[in-house]
Amino acid sequence: MMNSSPKCKYNLFVFEWESSFLAFNISVLMKLLDFIKFKRWFMAMNTHLNLNKTLLNKSNFC
């Protein structure tokens, strides 16, 4: 005859909370990584566009 003690219920609750918190942290980290990738891509595109602008400006002077 096993009675579920409050401590056991509490541990289960903490475990469930921690696992959901971990999942939440992982999703936040993935979003952050996506944002960093996007920012890096955006910076690369920006420098690419700036290079094109300078090339166009130089060709205008010819």
C-alpha cells in the first residue's frame, strides 16, 4: 500500500517545471541563433550593397 507523499508530488511538479523550463530555454536559444544568423546575413548583404554602391560611384567618375 503506497501513499503518495507531498514530497513525492512536489518532486514530480519540480521535474515537470524544470523540463518545461528547459524546453523554453532551448526554443529561446534557437530563436537567438536564428536572429544572429539573420543579423550576420543582413550585415553581409549590407556590406555587399555598399560595395556595389562604391563600385557604381567609381564607375560614374570614369
